Amino acid sequence: MAKLLIDVPGGRDLTAEMRIALILSGAALALAVFGCASHHGSKTASAAQPGRSGTSTNASTAAGLIVTPEEGLNGTVAWVNTELRFVVVTFPVGQLPSQGQRLSVYRGGLKMGEVRVNGPQQDDSVVADVVTGEAGQGDAVRDR
């Protein structure tokens, strides 16, 4: 009886040329992915470098800014008594002014007046007398 061969032995699945092409295409793909990622990262890092001067209206550079919170007291006027000229100021947890401390009142970035803390204090709120100018509900209160 005659032997019937279905598969021809001796043929290799990947030839040397195919292996080289596969390795080069994988390397090109890796360079494209990591190259684009490192280029994007260097752009934001250069925009956030300290010591760079000048302002830019470009939205892409504004996204790379680093914002550092200001040290000091920052509160908000919660309640105002215009007749007796005192306010109730709320502060974030852990930030309360001392008795007798003078604070500035700002509205829309403009200084509107000054208040002097005289107590009483309850939780995160404190009462202060309006010394000069005026204060309105929602105004910012800072120690600088």
C-alpha cells in the first residue's frame, strides 16, 4: 500500500526574514508609543518649571501650572449685623484667629475693610467687630 503525505515535513513556520520584520515592527510600535508619551510629559514639565517668567494665554500651558495654597488665615463672612457693626466669620477646620487679631475683608479682590476678632468662638466660626470699611455676606477674610 502507498503512503499518502498530507503535510510536507521540513518547512519552518517563521523564516528568518519574517522574524526580523516582526521584531522591527514591534520595536517601531514601542518607540511610537513611548516616544509620544515622553514628548507629552516633557511639555507639561517644562510649563511647570519654577523660575520661568512671563505669562501665556495659551490653554495648554495653563494646564501645567502648579498651584500652591497660600499660608495664613482664610475665612468667609457668614453673617453680618450692620446696625451693631459685627460679623460672624467661618474658617476651615484647624484655622482660627486669635483674640484681638485684625483681619482684612475683601470683595472681588478689593479690600473693603478690616475686622477685629473679639469672640465668642463656636466650632469653626468666630465673631469679629467691623473696625473700618464694611463687610458683606460671602466676603473673603484674610490676615494679609
